Amino acid sequence: MADNTDKNPLNVPGKYYNDTTCIDCDLCREIAPAFFTRDDEEGMSFVWKQPLTAAQILLAEEALNACPSETIGNDG
């Protein structure tokens, strides 16, 4: 489970976030590239845009559920 006390500082404000335990597998960026991107310096993903519509939220939730390191969180 993602740690909301260890959020990647590059995440945009909102309910979805990546914590700093990301293993850089690229899965979230493949599933929902409109919301997850890569920090090339640190080698991990972060949320660069929050999903707004129901369809966008489904994609973000799919990425959250697929994350092998459980790095994606939802504080909503």
C-alpha cells in the first residue's frame, strides 16, 4: 500500500499520488500516460495531472491496482 507520508514531491496536488518506493516498471505510464510520467533524474513515476472524469478515474484506478510495488495511492 502506498505511503501518503512518503509522497514523491513532484506529484501535483490531488487525491492520486506515487510514493518514493516506485520501482520504475513503467506500468502506470503505459496504462495511464495522461496522468503518470517519469522523473528521469530519480528514476521513478509521479502524478503530473490528476484525473477528472469518470473514464480518467477508471484509468488511474487500473494503474493503481496493477502497480507491482503498490506505489500509487488514492487519498480520495
